[in-house]
Amino acid sequence: MIYGYARVSTADQNLDRQKDALYKYGIDKLYCEKMSGTKKNRPELDQMLGTIQSGDTIVIESLSRLGRSVKNLAELMELLNEKGVRLVSLKETIDTTSSTGRLLFTILSSLAQFERDVLVERTREGLNAARARGRCGGRPKTDAKAVQKAVALYKTNQYSVTEVTDLTGISKNTLYRAIKG
């Protein structure tokens, strides 16, 4: 049996390009999911791994679709080897039935991990540089006086929630949290 696995990190992203490449290869069954490759438990991947048998093949569009960390990819590779399952990566032209394919898999999974680590490092440096210049990320703090005014208006029973939020400029969620708290 030839299985295909396609993954994107967010619900906004599209799987079509990967699906097209996998069907062109000639897969029999496709597993797809929309979640981060850094997540250890991915239901579709777990289901596929529970289904595969010796002699089967798993085809992926790219190593980055299977996982983001060297450790995770190495664990998956070990599991596939134990089960006697072949892995084919179309983008990197890797076929793990050969010693060269296994070497390339190891090297490229290390590079994928490096790329992710560099991205995380750059993001952290950028956030630190912004903080050093007085900028903070996240949502701006809600004005405490506006929240107090909104709660007072709400408690008069003269205004609807929508009218209170329009008058004070706070959100409904902020108002409800203030009323509960």
C-alpha cells in the first residue's frame, strides 16, 4: 500500500499543492491535517502510523511536512525502519530503501531543525530589540477607568450591552469579565 501524508501549519493554508504531487506519485490513501509540525500528537499521522504494515510506502511532499525537529524525524524514521516501511520525500528526492536515501534523510532533517532554530532565534532577538526600544507586543491594556465606567453604566439597567460598549469603547468580553470578576 502507498500512503500519502500532507500537512500545513494553519487552517488558513491550503493542502492542494501537496495533494496534487502525492496523487501524481500514485498513492492509494491520503492522510491530511492542518496543525503545526512541532506538535508531537497529530491525529492523522498517528492514524496512518497505526495502519502501516511491512512493505508499505509513505510518500510526503517534503521532510518539513513530516516534522520540524531532528529528534521527531529520527524517531519516525526508526519506527518506519522497525515496521519495514519505505519513506519517499518528493521535494528532496529521498527514498529510504537505499543507504544514500537514509544519509540524505538524516542530513536534511538536521538542516530542517537548524532552519527552525534560526527562525526562533531571530524572532526572539527581534522581540528583545523591540522591548529595548520601549515597544511591547500583544494587545494594548484596556483603560481601567473605561472598564469601571462601563460596569457602572451596565449596572444602571438603562443601557444594553451594545450601548455600553459603544459608549465606553471596550469590548463585550472585557465588560463581561469585569462584571464576573
